[in-house]
Amino acid sequence: MSENISGELHRHGRIEVVCGSMFSGKTEELIRRIKRAVFARQRVEIFKPSIDTRYSDEEVVSHDRNAIRSTPVDTSASILLLSSDIDVVGIDEAQFLDEGLVDVCNQLANRGVRVIVAGLDMDFRGVPFGPMPALCAIADEVTKVHAICVRCGALAYLSHRLVADEKRVLLGEKAQYEPLCRECYRKANSKE
């Protein structure tokens, strides 16, 4: 925050994106940043897509079971409606939201809101996922986090689907996905 010419406080909005494969700590990092904002007595609101009900209907929950209260939304437009008088907006599993999320994040940042977005950068086929590529392009800061390849120990490249299902959106955990490096992913898909 800074003071303007008349001595009023002015917040500097920004967009922070945390992206990577499954099991890389994206949600954990989102929760960490949000908890720091709460500690700093900032007004915080966290959103997640209403389709994400893996661990909880109303909380953002990491694979390590760390949780924080959130508001489920069906569309990105709902985030604008529900975030007046907020200093920090957190958005988890952003890849499941519509492309309008890019404009929503820009509007919030332009209003002086710090926006922290977490999501998968690619789907199980290695294709950029939902609004994430555009969010990375407009972000003030992008943090790419990595899981560890379960087959060789290198940094994981993406989430390899273990079950036979071609739907792009398939909510899952360790029984449905594993993090693989580029080479192990290539080998796994050449055998299938």
C-alpha cells in the first residue's frame, strides 16, 4: 500500500499464479499465502469451482489435508459479485473455471486487489488447461511448482492419468493420477 497525494491509502493490485502438475503443492502454497494475508489482518476471500468436491464441499483442501474455508462458485463472474471490500482473493483449481476468469482477475487487480490463483497448467495429455495459460501471461508473478516423478525421481512435468477415461475433467487423487517427468511420461504413453 502507498499513500496518494491526499494521504489516502492506495492498494496495489496484482495477480500471482501458482501452477504445476498434481501433487506439486499448488494448493498448499495458496493456503500458505492466504494464511499470511489473514495474519496481516487483510480481508480475504477464497473461491473454488463448485465441481471440486474431492475432500470438502466448502473448503480448499490440499492433498496433505491442510484446509481453509472457501466459497464454491459455478462461474468466474460470481467471484466479482462476492469479492467487494476484499484485499486478497484466492482461487483454487482455476483450470476448472471458465475463460472469463482472466478478465475477472484483471478487474480485481485493477481495483487494487491481490489475486492469488492456483491451478494445473496442463491436463493429463500435456495440453494447456482452461484459463491457466492466459492467466500466466497476464500475471505479475508466476510460480511453477513441481512434484517428483514417481518412476525416476526427477522433477515431474505433468499428471499422468492411470485410469482409462478420456474425459478432460476427471477429479482424482493418487489412484487416478501420478506425477511423471517428461521422459517417463513419454515412455508411459508409448506403451499404451
